[in-house]
Amino acid sequence: MLQVSVLKAAPERVKQQLKKKNFKQPELVDRIIGLDDARKKIQAGYDEIQSKINTASKEIGMMMGKGDKAGAEAIKMQVTAWKLELEPLRESMVETEKQLVDTLILLPNLPADEVPEGKTPEENEIVRTGGAIPVLGADAVPHWELATRYNLINFELGNKITGSGFPVYIGKGAKLQRSLIQFFLDFNTAAGYTEYLPPFMVNAESAYATGQLPDKEGQMYHATEDNLYLIPTAEVPVTNVYRDTILKESDFPVKMTAYSPCFRREAGSYGKEVRGLNRVHQFEKVEIIQIVHPEKSYEVLEEMVVHVEKLLQRLELPYRILRLCGGDMGFASAITYDFEVYSAAQQRWLEVSSVSNFESFQSNRLKCRFKGADGKTQLVHTLNGSALALPRIVACLLENNQTESGIVLPKVLQGYFGGAGI
RNA sequence: GGUGAGGUGGAUGAGCGGCUGAAAUCAGUAGUUUGCUAAACUGCCGUACGGGUUAAACUGUACCGCGGGUUCGAAUCCCGCCCUCACCGCCA
């Protein structure tokens, strides 16, 4: 959620920025400013009357103490009259405030200056690429066939137990998952991230604070009996560690990493987009999160991008880093870098990580602030990224490293896996 | 699932209709002092939205889990909800 003060400081510039994000109702900016002004005016009137009532009530107390019953009664009459004036003001204040928040919540975060213009994924900017795209033999097959051939993943079994999009990992397939998780967590903690193992379900308050509610309600599985949501990413529980807190500058940077399964309903997908591991309802992911001083967030963003890049290099996978264009970015993000790895058998790029700076958009709802050197509290900046999401990494590892005699794993995984390949 | 207790500022915890935005202690912070380590003493130390100021000072309102109610006046009384803890039952 944006701060009203940001809109007020430069409404026209905000509208321009919203346009870049492909937001269709820039007029809401003026509406919000109007509502805020109205709210202030109403509150000023309300406060004034309330102040008179408070003063009068104290007088009554003193008169009663002195035994001046008649005097007290006279003031009581006056207070009753004021209270009648107060009621409509209170109603319109609550109503205006509700409208203000309801409208403000519709505005996406503003894109950073370096975010490219554009509306579709085709307009994303390729920042750099790395690794070599392997040349596969004519008999190369996609990962879902390899998974079956070596009995690593059973998709049909998942259908039986739960439903489509819930793959069952078996034997070496399961161990590969565990190896990757272990490797990622080790790599992240070595870089100074503190490991968390968070709850995999969250309450509505937490889901709201990180922005999953109300925007993406349909995306999450909801256990209605207990009103809890299955997390779509570890970002939700882990970022909420710092909900309603005021940090000191010396607490920066807060660096957290967490493994979790992620649950996503992913309505509306179809065809080869969802084949095999390309898109599933439950998958494993290791997330990195930082909470930092606002002046440092872009520096930290670069650091996180390099960190994720190193992971891909260690895995020896061909990758590319995209800077998303305004129209393709997420609602809460000020800038996002997507990481894609090349799936050699499917001959397409698959997204495996997304690193974003939310600036103060998330911390505003999260109420995560810090007290600066000047003694003023202000909002922190939050950033997060996947490091990494497993399914598509597994897809590429299988496809790109397939040989006639089996699948060769990158060196970095061999120790974790307990073998050179499958 | 049953029974009981309770939710107060960063923490512990007092207050149980007006003198309480809230004692005290601890932590934090600024300073004084003693030769260091350390201790003692003194001041400061909640958040949000307003007014005010170059900036402060100062000042209005709200907030003692959340939402209602009673009252001239509520942290304090009443109702509903949420949550936590303890014991019992069940269970990994």
C-alpha cells in the first residue's frame, strides 16, 4: 500500500508512474487526495468538540467532588448537546476513512525509474545471460518422460492421492529435492541469511500484511473451518516475523532465508504450460528476504540478484536475467528481476526465481518501521527473491544433463545427493 | 474436546469508574563521577492522525487484544468475538 503523502507530494508524477505499470485508473490518485483532505477536515471538527467534552467532563468530576450537584447537572446538559453534534461527524469520519483505504489499496506500487516501459512479457529487458545451452541428441526427451523412465516423479499417483499438480517424488527423485533444498539453504546461510522454518499456514492478518489479501485471495488455498491460508510462498510467514515492529538502524540488514512448500491454486492455466513440473499446485522453494534501510535497498537488490545468479552458476544451468517491464511486474513490486533457465528438451525458458524490491509498499501494511538517526520513525524497505524454486530447476537438470547412460548431476550437488547422477 | 486463568508500553508487571497515556523494575539512550574492567548517580525514553514552528518547544484527538454498550466521564463496569496460558482427555 502506498503512502498518501507520496501521492500528495507529486500527484502528476505518480499518475505517470502508474501508467507505466499499465494501471488503468490514474484518476484514483485525485480521489484519494480528496478523501484524505476531507478526512482531515472532519477530524479537526470532531477533535474540537471531543476536546470540549473532555474538558467539561473533568469539570463535572471536580464539581461532584466539591458537592456542587446543580453546577454539574448544568454542564451535563451541555455535554449531551455536544455529543449529538459528534455522532454524525464520527460516522462520516469512519466512512471516509474506509473509502480512503479501500481506494488506496487498489493502487499498485510505483515502478522504479529503471523499469522499462512495456505491457507484455515480450517487452521485458534481458539484462544478461550466462551458461551454455547444451546441444541434445535427437533422442532427447522432456523431463516428464525422464522422470517416468527413472521412476523419479509419479504424476499419476499424485492425481490419485490429491489431484493434478501434486507430483509424488520417489527414490532418487525425492532425494534430489532434498539435496537441492539443503544446498540452497547452506549457500544462503553462508551469505549471512538466518534460516527460518516457518508455519506453512497463516492467518488472514498475515496474508493481508504481505499483500496476498485481498488482491490474490483466489490464488491461495483456504482452510475455511479455521480461517487459515496455505502459504503460496515462505515470504508470507517470514516477512510477518517483522509485522508491527520498530527496528533500530543497527538491526539492519535483516537477512532471512526459509525453505517451505508452496501452495498455489493457479486457476486458468492449461496445455503445455502445465505439463510435468512446469506448473504445479504444490512445490518446494527456498526464499531469501531482506529488510533494509531505504537508502540501501537498491544496493541490496543488486546483491541479491548476484546471489541468485551464483546459485544458477553453481548448478551449471544456462540462465538469463530479465528486468521486467512495467506491465509485467507484480502488484507490490517497484522493480523485479526474473531469472529463467533454459529447458533444452522443451526448448523454452522457465522462470525459477523472481527478485523484487518492494520499497515501502509492503512495510506500510506490515507496519514495519525503524527509528532513524534523527529520531523519526519511517518505513523500512523489504526485498525478497526465490533462491530457488525447485520444480523447474529439476526439469532443467534432468533435461539438460540427460545422456544415454543416465543423468549427470552438477558437481555442487553430488555430495548432497551422494552420487554423480541418476 | 472438557475445565480454569488471563490478554496493559521493548520486557516483567501495578492499576480495577474522574487525580492514569498509564506506577515500579529491567532493558535502551544521553550525561556526571571513580585509575581500567565494572559500578553508582542524574535526565530522557510508546504509536497514529491533526494544529503549531525554519526546525524545535508547545498543543488537540485516539489507542491498555478486537468490536459494541452503559456513563457527564471507562484500561477499570456490561455484552460479543479473537487469541494465549495451565490442567485433564486424545495424539505425532
